[in-house]
Amino acid sequence: MTPRTLALLLAVALLAGCATGLRIDTTYSARGQDSRAQYLVLHYTQSDFASSLQTLTEGPVSSHYLVNDNPPTVYRLVDESRRAWHAGASSWQGQTQLNAASIGIEIVNRGYRDENGQRVWIDYPPAQIDVVVALVKKIVAEHKIRPDRIVGHSDIAPQRKIDPGPRFPWKRLADEGLIPWPDAQRVAERRVEYEKRLPDVGWFQRGLAKHGYAVPSSDELDEPTKRVVAAFQMRYRPERCEGTLDAETAAILDVLTTKP
Ligand SMILES: [Zn+2]
């Protein structure tokens, strides 16, 4: 074959390719499918809007949404069909591929400042929370995300992260019907029992694991276990979230992980 013939054959092949193209017939659709997004993860940015935006658009980390504080504008930085890189090494209910399986919302909030050895947490403005709630509702409705899969960064990475922090109003999400919440009456009843005798550390560890946390099964109140307890308390009992085991924490955990 001469070079000229080869060139001619290649040209014909290319033309044939162009003419045929690839056509995909979308007549049929499978019933067995659901959204890529099975989890929703909430964060605070720990910085102001300008530096949050820069970090999330130009750096290696990203999120689907960024919610400013003033005015409380919602910015979409990553399309929901694509992965954002917000979760890092993490786990919830045994799922460790959370970037692939979640939608991330970063909320502009400084987190805390330390003053004279005291940690002062920064409140979320009510107008910003209204916008976050509306956004969570929209995402949950579109992707059919389960209530027990709406979590904080501190829930999925309690050894590394404390955001969105104890000032994030999880109770408000519960009041909106978005996340499970322990019945106050049942908690009060169980608390009386646990004040008489506090369960051992292994009981707490098993309960926290059942609830979704990656927690040691050491039967000891070691530092990693304390961090998980603190993450749980930040969510359900934010007034005291130092990771100390007490009757109220036991009661909340019991009510959340057992049927009435
Ligand atoms: Zn985070």
C-alpha cells in the first residue's frame, strides 16, 4: 500500500465516522435508579464570604452551595450532578464515599473565637438560617434524601471536624420535619433511669455506631470516643458538648436508637 492509498483510506474512514456518528436511543428508561446524592452535609466556612468564596472556587476543596450571611445569598459552585470535594476522609452509616454520594452546603460563619481562654461561638443570623432551611428542603425533595442522612461535617468526620458547630440550630431542621429528633417526654423518662445508673462506655459506643457514627469499640472513654460523643451532643444537646458521658446524653441516644 502506497502512502497515498493509506491517506485516502484514512480519509474515507474518517468521513464514514462523521457520517455515522453515535446515536443513542432514549426510548427506554430503567425503573431501577435513584439520585447520586443520598446524603446532605452541612458545614461552616470558618471565614468571611470573600475568603470562603476564594477557597471554594480556586482551592482543592469545594462545595455545591455557599450560603452568604449578609445578604443571605445562595451561590451554586458545583452542579448537583457532579462531585464537590467537601467531605474528606469521613464515614456515616458505614458509607465512606461521601463526596461521591452527597451534596455539600458551606455556610459563611466564623465558627468561634477564643477570648481569655474561653471559646466564644458565633451565632448564625436567623435570615441566613431561613435560607439554609429552604435550600435543604429543596435538595431533600429533589433527591429524596432520608432524614437520617442530613448530617454535619462533625458527624461524618468527628476526629477532624467540629463544623457546623454547636450554634447550628439542628432543632430548627427537626421542627421543619427534616431530621429525626428524640421525643422530649421519652428522653425525660429514660433520663430518670440513667441517673440511677449510667451505662458503661461500650453501651454508648454501640449506640453511637448504630446511630451512624464511626466510633471505636474500645469500651474506654478514650479521646476518639470523646470526640464522637461531643459531635453527638453538639447536634442534640449543644449547651454541654465536651464529650462527657451523662444521663441526658444516654437518654437522648437511647430514644434515638430504639423504637418506642
Ligand atoms: Zn466542613
